[in-house]
Amino acid sequence: MQIVPQPCVRCGELIPAERIEALPETMVCVRCSKEIGGEFHVIVTPEKTSKEGSLKKNYGGYTTRKIRKPIKPRDEE
């Protein structure tokens, strides 16, 4: 499958195909991602496996959620 570079929504430069292959949902280039502190807010929540009302807290794993940060073009900042 051929991965086509796409323009960054913040600066307009082409996002390298390697970045799109690693992060298919990305909309910004590496430089802009570093400048804005990442493209997503990541929320991690522990999953409880203990019975309701138990004082013992067992956690079986974690659930992660990614929420995209609002991205403004560089010239609007």
C-alpha cells in the first residue's frame, strides 16, 4: 500500500510518509507536534476487577482515550 504524504494543518509542510505510517491519524508534522506539545490529550483510566463494595482494590488493566487538541494554523497564533 502506497502512503501519500499530506500537508500539515498547522504549517502546510508535507508530513513524511514514515510519520503517517507510524501514526495514521496524525494531522501535524513532527516540528509542529513538538511546538504544541503533542497532538492529543491522552486519558488513562484503571479498570477495576474487584467486586462492588470490596475494600480490596484489584486493577486488571488500563483503558486509554485520545482526545485531539484544537489545532490552529501557525499564522493565527
